[in-house]
Amino acid sequence: MNSAGTRAARAEKPFGFAVFAATIAGACTFLNVYCTQPLLPFFQNFFHATEVQVSLTVGAVTLSVAIMAPVIGMLAESIGRKKVIMPALFAMAVPTLLAATAQSLSALIFWRFMQGLFVPGVIAVIIAYINEEFAGRTGAVMSAYVAGTVFGGFLGRFLTGVIAAHWNWHAAFIVLGVLDLLGALAVRQWLPLATHFVPAQHVFKSLGDTWGHLRNPRLLMICGMGFTVLFSLVGVFTYVNFFLARPPFQLSTVALGSVFLVYLFGCVVTPLAGRFQDRNGFRPTALLAVGMSLGGLLLTLVHWLPAVIAGLAVFSSGIFVSQASATVLTGQVAGRARSSAAGLYVTFYYIGGTMGTALPAWFWLNGGWPACVGLFAAMSLVTLTLGLAGGKSVATGKMISGEIMDTAI
């Protein structure tokens, strides 16, 4: 068999294995991104720090992701998708393991920043990979990937909470680093090679593509949607820890880690929403997602723990549906140079996450949790407005960037 035939044979992996590999890639990446959230009240006492200072263990990751995303997006336009995804997955384990050596808050924040540098190698590139390799089934595969990120986000938080309580927080990073390595091996084995990737001729072509995306107002609206989505998600699941650690709840570190079991509800809802979007389009999906987010936020105002947990489950599921919808729309609205478009989207997305760790602090200090809920509810309405505006031309069936979209969004 010639080299082209060998490459095609290697790329033809069963669809189920490919979907599972995408799910694992998402899970391994998000094991790390928010893993310190249930430890924030503990870190506040352990390091004698403020809420804003310890929240930087989350914000440092999202900041470095925002910085690196466009660079990685352009790189992936030149050398390929899997050739970026795999090194990023393996490299991510290194600063994760080194975070276990931190003896101060500043050292921990540094290693968390280093972790974030490798995250875009997965999240910015796999969006383009899925849009290119799974035409006609993009919504289902993207939702499976997002479900993986949801599960990884839950598992990372849950493990750090349990391990920190029963052993120590340093050991939690060792466990996460080992899981990163095992997941990278699985993805290398099961993720097919890209067969529809067309490389950019040179880096200036990639820069030109990025500039072209910046002049696409609808794509910028979807990027803004990404900003508000992660702002709300990070903000809620950062400051709710301080809320639940205080009276009348007074939850322990283990209990705070267990709160993120609500993410598993999103693992069920998100794939169903992907199929719903494939059948019904973007607009009904966006309305459903934001309605869930607003309803969930209102439930968290009830001073009864089961109501707060239910509210977080409904809110987070709505956010995950919005995220899946926006990532699908990113590739459709961009039409070409999808890695560059995804890199731009991820930059906006994680700038939103960085702001979500800092800006709500003023609301928390001046109005407590109700003030934070008001802020996040307003952001949810902005999410809906930007999403409907960004997806408007797709709904009319018009051509975008030279392509007619198959899905009636």
C-alpha cells in the first residue's frame, strides 16, 4: 500500500472510537482548568489570602489560554490538527505535576498559568477538527466533546476536593497529572487523522485569515457570546464556593467538591441538546439554554441546600448547551480557516473566564450572592442577544464565507 493509502487507512477509525477520543480529549483538558475551585475557601485560610487572590488560581489558567489561543489557532492552520492536539495533551501533564511542588500561592498561580498555555492546543483546534471531519454529524460530535469537558470539569474539581481533605492538596495535582498522561495515550490511539484539512501556505496567510475573521461582525458576536458564557460559568462556580462555605450552609472542602456532581447532569443534557440543535436549529436551542440558565440562577437564591444544588445543575446545563451551540456556530459562520476562527473564539471565551474570576468580586463584597446572581442573569440575557444576532444570517439560509449551511439555524 502506498503512503497515501496507508494514511487513509489509519484515518478510517470507527465513528464510535473517534467520538470517544474527542470526549476523552475534552475530559483530560478540563480536569485541570477549574480544579482549584472547591479549594478556594481552604486556600484562603491556608495562604492567609483574600477571595480575589485565591481566585487567581483559576484566573491564571484562563488568562494564559486567552493569550495562547490565537497563536495555536494559526499554528494549526499550517501543520495540521492532530499534530497540535497530541503534543498539547502530553505537555499539559508536566505543569500539572509540577503544581504539586508549589509551596506558596504565587508558585501555585505560576504553575496554573503554565497549565493554561497548553489548553488551546486541544480546545481551539478540536473545534475546527470536528467541523471539518464530521460533516452532517457536527452537532452530535461537538456535543459529545463538550460532554467530555463537562465530565472532566466535574472530575477535576471532585478529585481535588476529596484528595485535599483526606490526604493533601499537593497529591491532587499528582493524580490529575497521571490521568492527563493516560488520556493522552488513549486519544493518540483512537483519534483519526484529519483527512479534510487543507494547510495554509504560510504564516502570513494565517494572519490574513485572522484579520478577515476580525472583520466578520457575526463571528465577533459569536465570540462575544463565548465571552459571556464563560464569564457566567466561572463566576458562578467560583463565588458559589464562598457562598456555600458560609452560614447557613457551611460546607466542607469535600462537600464543595461534591457540589460539582451537578456537572453530570450536563453530561446527559448536552448530547440531547446537540441532537435537538441538529433537528431544530440554533435559535430554539439558544432560547432553551438561556431559559435554563436564568431559572437555575433564581433557584440558587433559595436558602435551602437542595434548591441551590438543583439550581446549579439547571444553570450549568444551560451554559453547556449555549457553549455547544456557540462552538458549532463558530465553524459555520467562519466558513474557512476554522482553526483561526476557533482560536479567536477561545480568546474571547477565556478572557470572559478571566473576568469572571475578578469582576464579580465587587458584587460579592458589596451585595453578597444576590448581587452576583443579578450580574450573571444580566450576562445570560447578553448571551442570548449576541447569539441570536450572530446566527441571524444562518437562519435565513444565506451563504456565509462561500458555504451554504446545511443546518437550518
